[in-house]
Amino acid sequence: MEVSFGANQTAAADATPATENVSPTTPPTPEPPPQNPPPPTGSQLPARHEGLILGDWIPDFKDMIVPRVNIVQNIGGMTDSFESGELVYGQRVVLFTPPIIVEKTGEVKRKATPPLIVTVLGFRKPRFVEKVVGGIKGMIVDTEDAVRAAGGTLDYAEWNLKKASGMKRFEPMADALVALQRPEIVVDDETVFGYEVEGAKYTIGMWSFKGTTYTAACKKVFFPHRNIGILKVIRDKQTGQYVSGGYPTWSYTCVTREEHWQNGNTSWLPIFVPNKKNSPAFWEFAKSIIG
């Protein structure tokens, strides 16, 4: 039905037929609403727009597996992919390769790559690990009492005397969190060395020292330097505030050397030498990692 309105807003067409006899002013009677309307279904439901709630949560170290630094020994699975004596990060990136020197003639068949530059950010309190043939990591305990409770000893002579009866041999082990400066031999593709400090690239790793490497790195270098040497913490006598010292304040160069033992065995040891004092910019970087 078409309806048009003029200036006096009077209907001009299709008036109500007279046979219906219905007053145009009488409104229609509304139908009563249902007492119990059925619940809406399907397309009658209101639309819901709930997105996935995300946050910039920063995981703790307990929630991560940090890549480790390993020295490739003369035995073990890593010898299938790497040269003995190499320092390897995350079992895939070579950080240092030692030289090959002919012992009888002194001929250098392969030059060493430049030393790796390492800064220790901190140590976990030393624990004790069972020494297992083949370099596999055995049982780990926290105290010397736990060593004895596990049927073990830290004394080599005692172990050698009682090993036939099943006594286990344990060694100290210390885990260090380290910052590694990108060596020249590693391509900078920004996937491994992702931190930049004053033009140098760094990555973070864990390094476990045990047995002979614990003696070479911890007992002979880092622990004496931290207690009485260049890493000793110095505080202002009047204010008590930290002035200098601590593990992150110095970097070290690291190479590896093959050691021959009286029992005929050989092993590769890390050789750490103080490199230079780190800058305040590096200290701030270290603080952002360790808090």
C-alpha cells in the first residue's frame, strides 16, 4: 500500500473501506505476552567478543633450559660432531678450537682460533656429583652428608680401596652463569648473540665445572679471585655501599689444554686468564640479567 502525505498531513489514498465499519481512532487490542517465554537460541543469542588475554610475562630461570658450554673430551657422543678440546655452546656453536701440534717436531698442523672471552655472572653453591665412567653425569646431591648417605665418598684413596664393594665416588660440581662474547669465528646472524654492549655481542650460558675442570677453573681461578683477588667486593667504609668487585666486574680469556695424567688418561681443561675490567655499561647489562 502506498501512502502519501500533503502539507496538511491528510491521507490521500487507500482509505479504510466502509464495509469494515471500524473507527480509525480505536487502537487494536495488544496480545498478552507469554508467561514463560522460551530461552533464546541460535542467532538470537547476543554476540560475544572475548579475545585471548596475553601479558608480557618474563619467565624465571627455573622455567628455562639455558644452553650450556661444553668442552669436547676424547670420549663421548660429542666427538662424533666436534673436535676434541673444542668449546661448544648449546651443542651446536663452536666457540674455540685448539691447535694441533706434532709433539715430536713441534709442527703446528692447525692454528688455534682466538680465545673465548667469558665473564662469570655468578655461581650456584657447589654440589656433589657421582663420577660415572664415560663422562655421563651421575647422581647429584647437595651436601657431604648426602654423599655418605648415598654410599659414596669424596676421597679418591678411600674409593679406590672400597670400590669393589660398591662404594661410589663423588666430586664437587659448581654451575656458573656466564656471559660469552661473540668470537670472530661465529657468524653474527643475531639468533645466538642477541645482546649488544658497546659494539660487542653477547649471549648467556651455563657452565658446569666438575672434577679436574672444577679444580682448574674454580679452585685455582674464580674462587681465589672472588675471595682475595680482583673480584673481591669492596664497600665504602662510611656508607657501606658497594664500590667495586664481584664476578661481573672482570672478563677472562679462555682456551683449552690437553692434560696427561699419571694413570695414562687424558682430559681437556679450561685455562682462564684475566682479560680486562668490564665497563659500567656491561655492569648494567649484567644487572639486567641477574637482578
